[in-house]
Amino acid sequence: MNSSGAARKETPGTLTQLFFEVLEKHQRPDAYQVRVNDKYQPIAHTEVRDRVRRMALGLLEIGLKRGDRVAILSENRPEWAFADWACLTASLADVTVYPSLPPEQIAHILKDSGAAAMFVSSDKQAAKVAQIRGEVPSLKHVITFASTKPDGVDMTLAELDARGAAVDSAERAAQWRTDALAVGPDDLATLIYTSGTTGLPKGVMLTHDNLYSNVCACRDVIPFDGKDVALSFLPLCHVFERTGDYLFWATGTSIAYAESMDTVPLNLQEVRPTFCMSVPRLYEKMYARVLENALAGSIVKKQIFYWARGVAEQWADVKLSGRTPAGVLAVKYSIAQKLVFSKLLSRTGGRVRYFVSGGGPLAPEINKFFYAAGLTILEGYGLTETSPVIAVNSPMNFRIGTVGKIIEGVEVSIATDGEILARGPNIMKGYYNAPDATKESIDKDGWFHTGDIGTIEDGYLSITDRKKDIIVTAGGKNVAPQPIENKVKTNKYISQAVMLGDKRKFVVMLIVPNFDQLEKWAGRKNIIWTDRAQLLTMPTVHQKIEKEVQKELAGLASFESPKKIALLEHDFSLERGELTPTMKVKRRVIDKDYKEMIDKLYAEPASGETAGHE
């Protein structure tokens, strides 16, 4: 069993301890930022403290008791953070709910957690809760961040705040602080329901120290200077952004909330952040947009882009080998920056020191492109059950194609079948109301079984695939689909790719084309079509995409390369249950939903296939 890890230096702690330490150390006027009336407005640390105290006192005044669960159903906004801190300092455990979930899934989470109260962000979210409130007898209070009270809402946040203010005093404030700091490291801080790729979501029980230890370990490997600004846009109900925001809070970093995922490009320009966290999908889209803009220009523009890219890759190779680019290469790189890459940097606001990537594998080609362009993406790895970080690249220890070195206090072992096992203060307390599932995930020696396959080399952890995603063909060949899908998605003609073929003769791939690029190509070829469905039925179009797929997969073993592809006219979606809220593909759902299309791919022999041969 191959293992790696370092002993923990920090003593166990709590998130409430972190909250008050920061209030004593930092007095920024812009602890948080929110866009109001087309302009970002600052919220000072002192205002955060007062708002949180009044909300916490208000929650206690309406009858909530230590250990009660309080759900938060909201998009990212300062009130989300206030509600979280209020629950933590009132010794309540919050239950995070994705704002994109439908009522029936929300009902499961509320019933399973036994939530006694709930925050909702808007009338739209309140309407979902109103539909299912009769199914949740434990739910006594629904509090809205909005100013109106539709059916099913008991009070506004302003009213809760007023309840707290009515009992607020110097004596009560001191008692609130004392009680908050009396919370224990092993006390439950939050329940986060894993979206999962199969079955009903399970409530992951994370303690104060699970999250506190993770923040402390990450603070030691990623450099902050107390003047940083972060743009927060991934859902706070997901542990990746949640822990990230705790990390930003702990380092005195100003947290600016994007209005929505759609406004991120605009908000980047306005906030000009120094840090951003995202899942790989954002970097994939940014990469596709850069290629699209570069290749849509004149022949001269294309030549400049390819020259600049070549120079940047040479520069990156020198830097990644630990040397300093100099001489002619340094001059060429400076020119390449001015001609090409400065435009990419300006689109991010021009101040980004580091991007952080997590929640799924990032294609090494995309990571290297951004690094060569002057934007460093620190890729990391973890799960909800690990609070989440197990490993992360740092500026000092940076290796593309890996998820970095194991963080302090965490041990990692590679089991005989390649599965990554983790142990440490960040490992969850267990699954709520699911002791059998907990025993399946955490063995008697305290090792959490991640379900991911990986390797450790020179202390760097690499993820090769999900254990459950490994495709075993009818011929007994094992195929790891994620790296292959990631390669394909770097092609400008391809938006999404999913490989299938478990227990089948060979592997196939479902492709969602990048229609902006495909339609431009079809126009240049004088192809006439009325809609996308018709376009995808044309043999020349199918051949084009097939050619682009195979171009990216040169060098793969024959059994790893898809023998056939099928084209889809729409992206995989969260609403249809094909993606998790963190944009991971539910391979089994896709295998089932597109069964007829997939079966057709196997109805006729693949090129070069003979009986009994794979």
C-alpha cells in the first residue's frame, strides 16, 4: 500500500473560534462585497459581527435549541454567509440545499435532516418549500431574505434581525460570544447532502474541526497577503466553495459575490479579483472561447496566435523545470504576452494571482495553456466527506497533471486495487441516519474509501478515474473514461463528451458539439440545414466530428478508443438528472436515458471488428 502525508501541527479548533479571531485581527471595510444598483457595495467586518449576532440571538428567541438543524436554500449572497455564521455561533447545525433542486428533492433533505427552521432567498424558493411543507412536520420556521412574505413564509430576515435586536445588550453580546466559543471541535457544524451519481443524496456530517483543520492546512500552502479579493460564484451549498470562503475569511480576503453564473465575466471585470475558485467547466469554456476568437480572425491573426502559443509553451516548459526563462525566449514571451495573452488576462480583471480548480478533473492541456498564458490554476482534490481538500497544488509545489501534494495532517494510501484512501482530521463524522453507509465508507482503521483511483509519485497525487466509472468491456479490458473525455473536450468543435461501454464489445462516445464552431464550419462548407437535429444527421458533419475526436485520441490503445460516436443536439442538464449540481456526469443515468441511441451504435459491427475480436 503506497502512502503519503504529514502530521498535523494545528490543535483541534472550531469555526466559531475562526470567526472571532478574524474579527479581532482584521478590520476591513469590505469583508464582503455585494452588487447593488449596478455597483459593488462593501460590508465591513464590524457590520458582519453585528448582523450575525442579531440573527443568532433571533434564532434563539424563536425557540431553536442547541443542536437543532437549520436549512439554507439560497443562491450565493452575503445573507447566506450571515445565516451560516449565525447558526454556528448559536450552536446550531446548518443544512445546505442547492437552489437548483426541485421541491421533491428538497423535501427529502428536510425530512432526513429533521430541519426545524429554514432560510430561503426569494419568493421563488419559498414557493418550492410551500409545496412540500406539509410533508415536513419538523419544519417550524421559514425565514426569507426577501422583503415580502408569500404563503408558507413565517418571517422576513429583517423581522428575525429585529427579534435579536430587541434582546441585544452588552451583557447578551458577551454571553453570545462565550457560548459560541464553547462549541467543541467534534460538534456537528453542518450537514451537506451529497448530490451523488446514483440514489438519494446522503447527509455528510462535518464537524467544526473537520472544516477548521482543512482551512488551517490550506492557509499554510496557498499564499495570501491580507489584501486579496476573491470572487465567489460556485454554490456555497457545495463544500468546495464553502471551505474556500472560510479560507478567504480566515486570511482577511474580501469576498465579492457574483450575481449569478451568467454574470461572472462581467463581475470579473468589476471586482478585479486576485483569487477565483471554480470547477473545470469554467476553464474549459474560457479555453474554448480563446481558441474561437483566435481562429476566427485573419490568416495573420491565426499565425500570431500559434506563434505566441508556441513561445508560451517553451516558456512554460522552462519554468516548470524549475529554471528561469532568459535571453531571446524571455523577449519573445514578453511580445507574446502583449500581442495575445494580455487580452485573456484583462478579461479576468487583470489582477488574478491564482485560480483554484476542484470538483472534477482538469485536462492537463488546458491547465498548461493557462499557465503558459500567465494564469496559474492550482488544481486540488477532495470530496464532501473530506471537508473537502485532500491535496492541492501550491505555487511552491506545482505539477500539472497532478492534484498536488497531500495537505498537512492528512494521510493518503493507495489500496491494492488503486483506490485512494484518506485519513485525518478532515474526514467526516459519518452519514446522517445511515450507519451502514458510514461503515462501508470508513473502515475500522479510520480510512475513508474515496471511490477514486490514483497514484502517488514524488509526493504528488494523481487521479486517474472514479472506481465506479471504470468501464470493463465484454473482452475484459479496463478503460478509464475521464482522461479520455477530457482530451476530447479540448477540441474546439466539442462541448461535452461521455464514454460508455461497460460489459459491451467496445467503447463508444456520446458527443455534444460546440455548435458555434460546428455551424461556422458548416457555413464555410456550404452545408444547408434548418435546425441542429438535421445538421447532425448529415454524414459529412458526423465524419467531421469523428475526425476531430480521433485526432485528440491519437496514441491510445485500440480498446481505449471509441469505435463509434453519436451526436446530441443539446447539452447534458441538471434538470433532466444527467448532471450533479457540481456538473459531474451521471454516467448510469445517461446510459439509461440514451439507451436506444447507444443500442443502435452496437447494432452494426464497428470498423475493423470481427467476431470474437475487440
